[in-house]
Amino acid sequence: MSGFKDRGRSRQELARRVAEDIQDGWCVNLGIGLPEQVAAYLSPDKDVLLQSENGLLGMGKPAAPEQIDWDLINAGKKPVTLLAGGCYFDHMTSFAMMRGGHLDLCLLGAFQVSAAGDLANWWTGDPGELPAVGGAMDLVVGARRVHAIMDHTTRDGRPKIVSRCSYPLTGLGVVDRIYTDLAVIDVLDGELIVSEIVETLDMNGLQARTDALLRAAADMRVVPVASG
């Protein structure tokens, strides 16, 4: 284990970091949970079209208290805003959009991601938990890019980036990039390439928290995290 203090990005810092990589002109689906927070950090200088699985296109930032309209919610049932020109529609149209290659990026949470880019994000296999497939399987095969955003380990310290997923799979070889509180990792030709690591950890410490072989990119960045 590394001798550094194990402290990474906050959820707000992580959402802001993901938003930085969303490119002007992209059509993006935001999954339920942590991905939803990314909408709040998108630059107004970027023309990004957000799509929500329940049938929204042109979704804006989360609704402020005075803006709440419970007929206008995202897939996580949270009140949102709608940009000028935005629209809402039925699930059939939404899923045709998701499956048909019309999304530039799908951003999802994950229980596990494997070294090969396999994704498990709908059930841990625990009989006491309710499986929640939703539209994830449709999204990961239909979107041009799939990025996962998650904590690097579970609450009890078990790695979530693994050599092979032990949970039921959402898709095989679908994840292109992983954002965690500790690193940004690209999945390239069956390898996990670390492009960013937080300043509070070194590669040995990151590897100790990962159940799959990591390789540092030649231009790997060491990034600061907020204190406290």
C-alpha cells in the first residue's frame, strides 16, 4: 500500500471533471445517480444536447426550488429544467434514439468494470436487492462512447475495477473510459491506461486498490484534490 493518505475527488469535483471532457456538439445520455450531477457542471459555452432515458431531449440543469415541475423529471425522478427547443416524448422514441447510434456518449454508474471494458451496473447478485436493468443494456450497445463514473472501491475497500466482473453483466467490452475519485483510466486494447491520478496517491497505491493491472500513460497527469 502507498504511504500517502487515501483521499480523492469529492463527488462534485468528479462530476465537474467529467463535464470538462464532454465536447461541444455532443448528444449525451446521463444515467441515474452520480452521472446526473454532471448536468450542473456543463459549460454554457458548449452546445451539448442532454438526453434522458424516460423521454427528454434538451434537458438542462437540475431545477432550483422555484423551478420544480414534477411533470418534468429525469430518469432518476429528479426535477430538471428544459432548454429552449427541448422536448419530451414516449419511451418507444427514447429507446429508438438510444439503440440507433444517435448518442455520442452514454455516462453510467458502475458496480464493476473489468480490464476488458465489461460493465456490470444493474445488480450485484444479492438476493436481497431489487435488480434494476432499466435501459442500460440498450445504451451501452447503442452509444458511440460509454464512460463509467464511480468510486474506485466499495465502502468496505473492495476494488470495483477488476480483472473479471463477478456481477451480472450489462455489456461486454463496452466501456471506453473510467472516471473514479482516484483516477481517470482509459480502456485501450484490453489494457487499463491511467491518464490521471490524484496527488494524494501514487501508482503503487492505486494498483493496490485495483484488481486489474494498470499502466501509467506516458503523459499521465497528477491532479490536485480539495483539502479536508
